[in-house]
Amino acid sequence: MQKLYTSVFDQECFETNDAILKKFESLSENDFKQQTHMFNGRYENLYIDPEKLPRLEIIINTAKNNAAKILGIDKEKLACGFWLNAMRAGDVTTAHTHDDDDELLSCVYYIKAPENSGDLIITSNNKQTHIPPLEGNFVFFSPDTLHEVSENKSGQSRLSIAFNFGLMRT
């Protein structure tokens, strides 16, 4: 991938976002199969089975389709891992990368993103690029790109899905 990031807006996902958000707000901690990366009193990564959130598969498939196009790889050869990131007012996501294993591409998708709910900050060559969140937007970037999310100053919660894509293991 040549560019620092690629943004793909999908207006058709708004109805899907509403269904996912409504169900997400009714979940309890027991609904998540795993929660990881505890920072500042919040788990940054919430793992859930797609069946627990209606229409989540639509977002996952759209993400895979776009990742396949960006990477020039057959969608059927792509493995996709994902997790939810719920940020309350005042929350941040700490700087990190996703190049722990064999990831080829990372992505964030915004389900709910109130104004001032925290920019995605990508750092490359000691330069920071701020990308405001936008509901219905996918932002794809290289897994070795240092990134973080600035403080959610909106007074509302924000919900996004993070993805990593790699090759299927045979």
C-alpha cells in the first residue's frame, strides 16, 4: 500500500449501524468472549461472536471486500480478525501498531462517531495525521503504522470496529 491510509465511505451502512448500535447498548460483559488491553479503566478491545450483533456480518463482508481490492488479493484468501472499541467521554486509545503477526492491512470502521469523539492519529516519519471519525467510514492503513485515538471530548460514547487482515492459513 503506497498511501498513508485509504478512506472508503459506505452510506448504505447507516441502517446497519443503527441495528448494531441498538443491540450493542443492550449487551452485558458476559456477551463478550474476550476483553483485552485494559488502559485507564477501559478495555480497548472487545471481542464478540458476530451472531450476537445483528447485521455485523454486513460490515465484516464490506470491510473484507474493500481490503481485498486494496491488497489486490482474492477475498476468499483473506483472513479477517475484528474487535469492537467503545470509547466513553474522556477515553483515549493509546499509541500502538498491529504488526504482531502476519497482518497485511488494518482498518477501523465507525458505527457511532459524535463530533469531537476523538480523531484517529496516524504517525509516520515523525508527522502526525489527524483523521476525524465519520459514521459509515472505513479507514485502511498498514499494520505497522503507529496510531492512536485522541480524547473523546463529545460527552457521548463512540463505537468503532477494528480489523486486521492477513492470508488464510492452509
